[in-house]
Amino acid sequence: ATDAFGNALGNSFVANRIDAEQTRLNAMRASEAVSQQANKAVNAKLDAQLAASGREAMENVTSQSQEQTERIMQALAYNRALDLNEVEAAKSVKRQTQ
């Protein structure tokens, strides 16, 4: 009877240990799954923010480039106008001296 009781007690202990280990493994798997989902969500958010800031930076560069191009074109037009004024002034002086 003692052997049977000892076997039953040992089997119960082993069954409880197996059940506890299975519960721990299931909890660990569930935790890993939640962690992976959280990581995916965080990475997606970071990717979106990075894309938005990259897009904003490119828009700023494009805008600044366009502004600089416009200033250069205005300066060229102003220089051309000055050159034309000088040519007209020279022609006017030439006509007056003839």
C-alpha cells in the first residue's frame, strides 16, 4: 500500500510539474506574440513618422531650391534690364552726337 501511495504521490507531483511547465510555456508564447504585435505596431508607427519627416525634408529642399532659382532668375532679368538700359543710353548718346 505504501508503494502504491508513493507511486500515486509521485505521479501527481510529476503531472502537476508537467501542467505547470505547460502553463508557463503557454504564457511565454502568448507574451512573445503580444510582444511581436507591439513591436510591429511600433515599427509601423516609426516607419510612418520617418517617411513623413523625409517627405517634409524633401519638400523643404524643393521649396528652397525653387526660391533660390527664382532669385537667380530675377537677378539675371535685372542684369539684362540694366544691360539693355546701357545699350539704349549708348544709342541715345550716339543719336544725339550725330
